[in-house]
Amino acid sequence: MTSIRPAQTSDAAGIAVVQVKVWPDEHADIQRIANVIEDTDHMTHVAEKNGHIVGFVDGFITRSEAGRLRWEVDLLAVHPDFQQRGIAKRMIRASGQSGREFGVILTRTLIHVDNRGSMKAFAGCGYHVQGEQCGLFVSSSDSPLLRQETEANSYLVSVRTMKYYGLWVEGKLSEAGFKVANAVRVQHNLDLAGVVIPGREAAAVRAAYSAGYQYIGQYQYWTTDICNPWSLAL
């Protein structure tokens, strides 16, 4: 039987193994994983079988520009040898329960439009598509902050994940705001600045390109009220 439990820092190496198996082109930083596990705004769960980590999920709190708390289900991974066994759903539900214990009502995740496996798992836990498809753009360039850009009305959300430390732009989407986000990223030695832009906002897409951001792919937010019994039922 595979058990789902809160992660400990000693699980960081096992989580890194799963991360590399699921995303073989990416580097896994064991110390960064351990730091995230210890972060008081995060709750990481692992799936364990016979003493080995076979999956993990990380969730954490962010705050919207209006002050609303959100539970972000950021990373979900199951070792390829253990997929299609319902482990992902059990971890999603465990993460949702942790969000509820943090006092958060809304939980969400960002899923690539081609990731059918994740869609199926989250749908099975009561999540649904929220809004239209969005383009994901990121910047990691070392561009300076210009004087005229300091007053951009951008809302920046700081995040620490197992893959990166960075900033996300929300609210008003403008070239100046995107440049401010990247400059703040450089100032604080973070890995990236990013923005999720709905497809209908063509001007914001052009602004992201003008600010030096790179297009990563098409994604959609999936959300649920974590008081929804389907999201918590085991």
C-alpha cells in the first residue's frame, strides 16, 4: 500500500529522484527542495511505498492584489513506474486538506493544455477549468530598471518553489510592469520573473515580448473551493 504523508527535510533526496524521472531535462536541487519543505507557507506531501518516495506534491499560500488568500498546488509528480494507480489524486486531496487547515478557501493549479494526465487527476478531485487558455511568459535576463519604469502599477507575487525562486506579475499588465518585475528579480538575485496572460489580451502579449519575456506555452488555471467534499474525500 502506498502511503501519503507530510514531507520531512530528509525526504528531499527522494523527491529529487522523482523530479528528475518526471522532468529529465531539468536539474533537481536537493537543498532548495529541503528549504521549501521547511517553509512555513508551504506544505509538501510525499507518496511512499516500501520506504521509497514514489511521488510528491507541493502547495503554498499566495495573496491576490485584493488580499484574497489562495492555495497554489504548484508541483505534482508521480514516478513513471507508479503512475495510473490513483496516487496523484490522493496527493491532490491531501494538499487541498492542508490548504483548508491554513484557512484558505480557493485552491488552484496551472496546467499545460497538453497535460491530459494532470487534467484528469485534478478533475477527479473536483477541480474545473477557470477561464480561457493563457500564454505563460518568463524572463531571466539581466535588464536594468529605467527611471520611467519605477512607477509602473504592477502587483508582484513572490514565490519560492522546488524549481525556482521568482516573481509573478498580476493585475495591470504592461511593458513597464514586466520590466519592473524583472529588475526586482535581478536586484534580489531570483531565478525568473513570469506572467500568465489570457489569450484575449493581445496588447499584454506584445508588451511581454517587448519587455524581453519568452513564451513558454499555453496553460489554463484549474480551481476549486477546497470546502468542496469531492476535493477532500479519500
